[in-house]
Amino acid sequence: MAPRARLLDLFEGKRNQKVILTISVLIVLILEVLIYLAAASQSGQKSRVLVLDESGAQVYETSGTTLTSYEKLAFENTFGPLKNYRIQVHTENLPFPFRAWSSAAVGIPIGLILLVVFLVRCYLTLVYGDQEKDPKLLGLDSEDTRFGSVLSLFRRVSIFHVGVLVVISVLLFWIVPNFLGDLIRAGLSTIREFKWFFVGVASFLAAVIVWVIYLRYRISQQMLKNQADLEKYRLKIGLLEHKESQALLPVPTNEAQET
């Protein structure tokens, strides 16, 4: 059977390898710059124009500090004359999204590389077929010992597995904090909305805890009292036995009277 082609065989020649490597590095650098610019555009000073009605309800919102002529025309055609509304400008400073930037800077390039590797491996498998590996080449004969099994495990781990683990870690680093933050905000808003319900539940739980503590105190106090009574009873029994034993002893007689 003809030897299976490798990825290196597709880029034979030093010149082609240098060109491929240079293009890959440039693509990764451009991708990293775009990711940084996208993250930086979401930070800094951001302003919004809010249009409120007489009751203070928001009816329109757009980014920027002023309304453009097109936005004014579109607003008046939809809601009526702009002079009947109040215009407010809200400005806030947004921090640099470091977590999102680091997750994207690491996860996107590695994800693209893994995708390319997967497509190339699928192509080689479809064209050349799947070739079984020789167990002797994998060092499986050394699995009799613990150290040999560890070495065999490391031989089975490829860069593809490491990349998948890195991508999963990046996704967890990005998704889990956002999920926890949203969960905490939702919980706080729910508590503020139904505060009397949670106050009642907290008061009931506090009363139950105090009642349990009081019962444990009474039980421990009763146990100490019972233990003291038991010790008194034991001492009383001991004294009674001692008195009975003395009463049963023979009375010592004096020596025979001198004649």
C-alpha cells in the first residue's frame, strides 16, 4: 500500500513553505489587529441622544451627541414636531473589554487553525483513505508499566486535542462570567421588585433558625440536669451500700478478761 500523504507533502520545497508561513503570519497579525480595533471601538466615551415625551417616557434613541437632519426628518414624520419633545444627551465612559478581547484574540485564530487542520485531514482521508497505525510505532508495548502507560497517553494527545481544549477554555472564560453577571443582576432586580416577599421569607427562616437554636439550648440544658441528677443518684446509692456494708461487719470483741 502506498504511504499516506502528509500535510507537509502539500507544501514541498523551502520556497513554498516560506511563502505559506509568511502569509499565515500576516493573516494572524491582521486578524489580531482587527480584533483589537473592534474591542477598542466598544470602549471610551460613548454618547447617546434620548428624545423624551412630556411624561418622561423615552420615544427615540440614537448614538452621538446631536440629531442629524435625516434623523430629525424621520422622527418628525413618525412622532410629530420635535419641539414638543425634550432632548437629552447621556454620556458614559465604557472600560476596555479586556475579557472579550483576550478571549477573541486567543480563540478566533486557534479556532480558524483547527478548522483548516480539520478540513485538510478530511481531504487527505477522503483522497488517500485512512491508514491504521502500527502499535509498535505508538509504543503500546510499554503499557505494562505505569510510566509506559503515561507515555502512551501523551503520544495519543495531538495538537488538535490541545487546541480544542484551549478553545473550550476560552469560551468558558468568556461565557461563564457573563452568565454569572446576568444571573446576579436578574436576582438583584427580582429581589428589589418583590422585596416584601423576600423579607418575609428571610424573617421566617430567621425565626426557624432562632427556634432551632433555642430548642437545642433547652435540650442541652435538660441533658446536663439529667446527668447531674444521675450523678447524685449514683453517689446516694454508693453511700447507702457503704453504710450497709459497715452494718454487716462483725463487732470486734475484747480480749479475754484477765482472770
